Amino acid sequence: MSERLNKVNSLLEQEIGKIIFRDFNFHGALVTLTHVDATANLIEARAYISALPEDKTDAAVKTLNWGVADVQKKINQKLNMRPVPRISFLKDEQIAEASRVEELLEKLKKEGN
């Protein structure tokens, strides 16, 4: 991955994170932007989301995709770059998988004692 792409991903992650924190209410869920992946041509960027409790993640992603036009507008105004990638929000499946692995390891640990 190029250094420029890494910088763009980092910048998008910072700005999108601020917007999510400031402008969205997830009704008791703790929502985290885990990472952002922009395509090499900077046309699109996928922003990955996790939430606690985990069963609120799908609702959080739906809320963010519903408000993506507002997020996109704020990003376009804030960032001095062209093109600004089109943002979409997705559930971070890696976080859910890691959580399941931890649960299984804990279960095995208890059964071993």
C-alpha cells in the first residue's frame, strides 16, 4: 500500500470518527470506527464499524449509511483533496470473529480446569 493511501486512510479515519462521535446518537451503544480502506484510485472508501453490545452493530451501520450524505458533505468541506472518496459504512467482521475466538478459548480454558 502506498504511503499516500495510508495517509488518506488515516485522515479519513480521524475525520469520520469525529463526525460519528459528534453528530450521531446510537441509543446506548458504544460505536467505534475500526478502520478505513480507500481504493487505490481514491474513488471509494469503506469505513468499518463495530459496536458494543455487538448486536447493535447492524443498526449502527444502517444509521450511518442512512446519514452518509451528511457525513460525505462534511468530509468534502473539511478535506483539501480531490477526489474525496465516496464513503460507505460496513460491519467490521474481524472484530466479531475475534470476539467469538476469545469466547471459545475462555470456554476451553474453563473446561480444562
